[in-house]
Amino acid sequence: MDPGQLFQLYQELQGYVGWDEADPGRIAAVREAVRPAFPSIIDDFYAEIVRHPTAARVITGGDRQIERLKKTLLTWLSDLFDGPYDEAFVVKRFRVGQRHVEIGLEAFYTQVALSRMRIKLIDEISQRTASSELEQLATVVALNRLLDLDMTIIEYAYQAEFTAREQRQERLLTLGKVAAGIAHELRNPLNAVKTSVYYLLNARTATEEKIREHLERIDRQVGISDGVITALSRFAKLPVPNVAPINLCDFVRKTLEVNPVPKNIELELDCQETLPHVSGDAEQLQIVLGNLIRNACDAMPDGGRLTLRAHAPAGSTAGGETDQTPDRFALSVTDTGCGIRPEDLKRIMEPLFSTKTRGLGLGLALARAIMDRHQGELSVSSLPGHGTTFTMMLNVAQKSA
């Protein structure tokens, strides 16, 4: 973490615990009296650790390591009473927590260890200082505030380090999934290309028709591979939408031209020409609708009915020039295919999750990302064995004055 931000946080926390201008003086006033007790407090600290195997397991270097750790703890205690409680002091405290995470020491052991030292230090203040009970109480309160601040910064370091580790682990897992998905998606077309190339290089009596067949096969497989790379590129770097008014019916027809429906699937189009224009980037939204159309067709390999319907959502608020014009319009894609299992429905739009035997699982994740950038929504409802409906919720374009 940035040292300046860390110190700013520390100063804010000082306000929470009631740390005041007199507290550093109270701590400094007793340090020389308490300092002779540091070695015994440190010996007690590590003797207690050795008695607890779960805590002691982090000490892998034997007595030599314990001696080094005792010196480190002595420095920590000295800094606690010496101050100054500036940025450098706070950074040192933060690094203590980081080090504990590195060696695998659980946070609760740090808490109870600090509690044990707290009790010892308070006993020493009461026994070794000649101040009044009221002054001793004020000093103990100041020490408690200081130790609470220390513990908070150390715990914050634990959280920051654990979060960083989890994020690194998640990135590695994601990278592994992406790599596996890419390998799976590209291996099949590459194998097909390799087979065709082998045939073209070694066939002695290949007919012109056969040569053309293999060249077309290579071209198709290259197209598939390019589609995988394009999907990854789109997902990794999605540009800001170039928003403009869109005629829904024209938009649907153009998307169907690019994503033709198989002959064994009946297409039902419910889109009135009088519908208001919606607002969005037609090219990006075509990625969304195209993906939904292809998924719907994939869910009906033996045929079925695909319905594309543009309609005002139920309960939509009125806007525009008349009360009949809603703020949003819905575009639904419904199939009569196999449907989606309830347990898969919750994850269907997650990156790298797919119910298909082939597929990176980026299509719906990309679609949702595009809809989010359009301040719209992508929802799904499904009944296994009866079909699925995906709904794009789009904002109505504002009419120019």
C-alpha cells in the first residue's frame, strides 16, 4: 500500500480510538522505567509460543531463529515507546503483518500474543512508575490506544496480503481456464487443417473436386480459429459504445442476415415498424443478439421454433412526449429447445462457464458486459425441456428537440 495513504488511514484511526496530543508524552514518560522489563517480556512471549505447537510450527530455524526474532521484537517494543508515530513508524507496523502472513502465522495468534504483552506492560507500568493512580490510568489508556492502533494496522496488513494472494491465485486459475479453453477450441480446427494439408501434400491422384473440398475445409477451420481469437479480443478490450438511435426492426433483420437461422427451425418475428428507436451501439448490440440467436439455434439441433419479439416491458415507466412511450424496450429471444438446468442458470453469464461441450464460455459474459455498458440489462428465464428466453432491456432513444 502507498505509505502516504497508509499513514492517512492511521491518522483517521487515531481519531476513532481517541488518541490525543498528550498521549505520546504519557508513553515517553514511562519508557525508561519499563525498558528494563523488555527482555523478560520477550522471553515470556516466545516461551508461550513454544508451548503451542500450532503457533510454534512457523519457527522452522530452531533456537537461532528464536534469538533473531527476539531482537526483532525488542526493536518493535522500543519503537512502541520511543515513537515518533509518523509515516515510517506505521509502515514498519504494516510490514509486521505482511511478514506474519508470509510465514503462515494465523491472525488470532498475533491478537492473543499482543494481549499477553499488553498485560505484562500494564503490570510493569503499575509496578515500576511512581506516578499517581490517576496518571498511571491515563498512561495505561494511552498505551491501550497505541496497541489497539498497532493491532489494527497489523490486521489491515493481513487482510491486504491475503486479498492480494487470493487475487493472484484467482488470476492464475482464470489464466489456466482460459488457456485450457483456447487449447480446446483451437486444437480441433488445427487438427482438421493438419489433416487436409497432409492430404494435399501426399495425395497422388487427388481430383480437383477433392482438392477444393480440402481447401474449403481449411478455410472453414481458419474462420473458426479466428472467431475464437476475436471473442477473446472483444472480451479483453471492449470499446466505449458509439451510441446512436437504432430502429429495432431493421436491427433485428440485419442481425438475422449475419446469423441465419437453420432451415429446420421455424422463425417467428414479432416487431412492429412503429416501435420507438432505442439507444445504443448497433455493432456491439449485434454481438449480443447474434450470440443469443446462435445459442438458441444450438439448443434446437433437431428443429424447433425461434421467436424474436420486441415489446414494452411490463410495469415500465412512461416518458417521452406521450404517456404511451416507455423509457425502455425489451427484445426477447425465445427457443423451444432443451432449456437450462436451474444450477447452471445461476452461472450461465459467468466468464469461462459453458454448458456446451465446445465453447470458451465468453459469449454470454461478453453480452452482459455490453449490456452493462449500455446501461441496459440482460436477463434469462428457462424451463428444462421446454425452452429458454433471453431478454435484452434497452433504453429508448431521446427525441431531439
